[in-house]
Amino acid sequence: MFLNVLGDMVSRYWQAIPGHFKNVKLDEFVVMPYHIHGLLIIEDSSGEACLAPTKGPALGAIVGAFKSSVTRVAGKTCGFTGRQLWQRNYYEHVARNEMDLDDTRRYIVDSPARWGFNS
């Protein structure tokens, strides 16, 4: 897949998330034609990944800030003013063990190759 201007912007803003949320680390990520897949690892104060983080920003705040930033800049630079860029919500899944995490990573990495079969 080749990213257009908007796809490149989405990728850059995703990469910037840890600069705004210190306890968040990025894992696998891919921009697809009509959506994105991304793994965020939210750590506790010891640096360990949390299965259900209760301190620091909630996942909704992180995703909301990301979507809001992309929407604001896309409106100014790509002519998306007044157009809906994102769906109202997002799908979330908490990886409960290493196998689940590895399966999710593989799903994200393989998504571009499966695109033609799913559309």
C-alpha cells in the first residue's frame, strides 16, 4: 500500500503519540485504505504493561486526542473541513497473554496482504 497525503499524516500523528503520553509505547501499526490498525502498550509507573490500566490517560483519551489532531490538521491542509474523517468509536481488544498479543500483531502485519480478499 502506498500512503496518500492523509495516510502519511495519520502515520506521523500515530508515531507522535508517545511524545504526548509518556506511559504509552507503540507496537504494530498499519494504515489501510479506510481504517487503521494499531497496538498501543500502556505501561504502569514501573514500566510494565498493564492489562487494565487505572492510572494515567485512558485509552479513549489517547485515541480521542489522536483522532482530533489528525482531523484538525487534515481540515487545514487537505481540505477535509466539515467532512467526517473517523467513525464515532473504535474497536478495542486487550491482549491477555503473549499468544494473544502475537496473534494480534500478525493480524495487523498481514492486513495489507488480505485487503484484496476482504473488499
